[in-house]
Amino acid sequence: MLDRGELDGEQLIPAKTIESIRQGGDPDAFAKTANAANAASDATSLPAYRAVGDYLMER
């Protein structure tokens, strides 16, 4: 997340939350939910979001 959850010197999102987000989720747990089926209904946006997420995780 941008600036580790800070804006103008104020911590808006707890640092622990930012660290958890940066570690990523469990793809196997996510695949078990109904959300995984959304990729079939939006074949353009979701891969783009994934690409952005992958890029940001590498930084």
C-alpha cells in the first residue's frame, strides 16, 4: 500500500495491516470461495488487477 498506510504524517491504516497485505493471501483458500468464478465473467479487468498486484509486490 502506498506510503505504508501513511498520509501527511498520519498513520491511516495500521502498520500490521499493511504488512499482512504485503505478505499476500493464500491462493488455495481464495480458490475455494465463490469469488474465484468471477474471472470467467471479467476476463479483462481481473487479470489486469492481478498484473498490477504482482508488479507492486515485486517492488
